[in-house]
Amino acid sequence: MNTDRNLLFGVLALQADLIDTAQFAEACSVWATRKETALADILVERDWIMPADKVDVERLLERKLKRHGGDVRATLGAVAD
């Protein structure tokens, strides 16, 4: 999973109220030192989201990507507004 896709996952989890801003910031800090681990997996490891939540956010992520022609940056920009 690339950087933009990881960030998109985190933003969607934040918008879905699965995590708060402090958890998002901390997860990003941890992820910055563990780039080989998906941000979603870090959230699950810390018990901030459940595996079922991860699946739901990934499904939402894919749906949003389809709306933007698979362009992760465009999708990230759209959801960040």
C-alpha cells in the first residue's frame, strides 16, 4: 500500500469516527518508522479499530477510488475537503 493510500485509509477512519485526531497522529508517527506495515494494520494492532472496521474502511476506500477513476491523490484531496 502506498503512502497516499495509507493516508486515505487513515482519513476515512477518522471521518467515520473510528479513531480520533490524536490516534490518527500517533498512528502516522508510528507508521513513519514502519513503512512496511500498513497504517490500517497499525490501527488494528493498537486495538483502535477492529478487523471488521478495517474491512469496512477498505470497502469505502475502494468505492471512493472508483468515483475518482482510481486516482488516489484525487480521492484524498476530495475527502480532505
